[in-house]
Amino acid sequence: MPALGSQRRLLGSLNCTPPATLPLTLAPNWTGPQCLEVSIPDGLFLSLGLVSLVENVLVVAAITKNRNLHSPMYYFICCLAMSDLLVSVSNVLETAVMLLLEAGVLATRAAVVQQLDNVIDVLICSSMVSSLCFLGAIAVDRYISIFYALRYHSVVTLPRAWRIIAAIWVASILTSVLSITYYNHTVVLLCLVGFFIAMLALMAVLYVHMLARACQHARGIARLQKRQRPIHQGFGLKGAATLTILLGVFFLCWGPFFLHLSLIVLCPQHPTCGCIFKNFNLFLALIICNAIVDPLIYAFRSQELRKTLQEVLQCSW
């Protein structure tokens, strides 16, 4: 793990970038062209983390409060919110500790800081892996509910859902411990990148197939009502827009981080890759942004959950 400094150390064992100094600068590279480097202030990390924290706490509280939401689908959404919640808590905790250390308010031994850094790294790595897993689980759950609607409640039972949830959390913790322990092994980075590609492919295949089935169903209804073109086109455009937002947010928020890991394996010394390495903090900020967007995509679109959320907010006042 790297030493203390102005550079964020979260997953720092996977990062090889020097500290950033200006919000947006062209960083000179003596062996190649100039690099565009975006620095993310600690205050922005704190703000993003706190917004995500509040959003995901509300999701967990709403699902816990309303018994009508105690179903496998909403349990997966609740676990996704908990994963994003851990991402937020980890980043807020790390940023707060960094600011306290730099201000001299928190004085402790280097060994203690090292252990705290390791704990935070494991926490956020496990939350990242679990977040990706639950995004995949939600996609599979929706796929089964559409293509096997009559058998859905016999296939996706509560005991089976709880076993899947437990398996995901255990696997995420083990994966994070192994990843942090053996961070300097190429195979670890390749496995993480392969896992991201597998999740992206799974979500793309399932959601595209669901969109195709929905459009086919809309065409059938349109033929019965003799209004084929307007309904089909309108539904297809709406479905395509939803699919683009869902997969686009996933790729834009997670893709740069895993690109960073890929380039560490493929071209660790190349000047162009070095320019990308300098924006490691930006890639982490995008992951926190994903934790903010996930509730908007998967949770707050539910009318039942929104109604419960209003009740939770009214009770809090």
C-alpha cells in the first residue's frame, strides 16, 4: 500500500499515479505528449459520498418498512443499495481521515494508519464487487419474470434469493481480501477486468433480449388494435432509451476504472497509458456517481417504493 500523501489511497495498490495539484491541467510527460489531468477535490468526494449515503439509506429504510416490498426483486435492490452505501461510507471515511491527518488534528502511528487503510481498501473493494453482482442479479431476476412469468414464484423463491444474497456477500468479501493481498499479481487484475466484462455482457444480452420480447408483444397488441406503427415505434423508442440509459450509465461509471486496471497490465510504462493513470481519482468519483444514480434507475421508479419513501420522510419530520 502506498504511503500517506495528497493522492487518494483507496485501492491505491492498484494505482500508480502521482498526486494531482490543479483541478484541470495539462500534466507534462517528458517521454511523450502532454496529458489532460483532472483533479477531484476532497470536498467533492465528501459531497458525492454524502449524497449517495442519504439516497441509499432511504432506499433501505423504505424497503425495510413496507412489507409489500419484501420480495426477492426488492431484496436484490436493497442489497444493491447497501453495496452502494458501503462505497459511500468508505469514501467519506477515507476522505475524513485524510483531511484530519493533513490538518494535524488526528495524530496516530503509521502502523495504525496502514491497518486502517487496508480495512478501507477491503471494504470498498468488496462493496464494488457486490454492487456489480447485484446489478447482474437484478437483470437475471427481471429476465425470469418476463420469460418465465408463470413459473417465476416457484423459481425465484425467498429462500433461494437469500442463499444467492449470502453467496454474493461471502464471495465479494473473499474476492476483496484476495485482491488487496495479491494486488501485485497480474492474474488478480485480469480476473477483476474479466469479471466486469462478464457482468457487462450478461446485462447487455439479457436487457436486449427483454427489449426484443417487449417490442414483439407491443407489435401483437398493435395488430389487434390495427394501430401497428404508432404503438410499435413509440414503445420501441422508449424501450431503447431506457436500455441505453441503463447500460450507458453502467459502462460510463465503471468502464474507466476497469480500463485503468487493464492498462496497468497491458502498458504500465507507456506514456499514453501514463496519462490515463493520472486520472485515477476521477474514475473513483465516477463509481461514487454510479452509487448516486442506481437508486434513481432501480428503486425510485417504483410507485410503491416512492409512496413508502414519502411516509418515511414524513415520519422523520
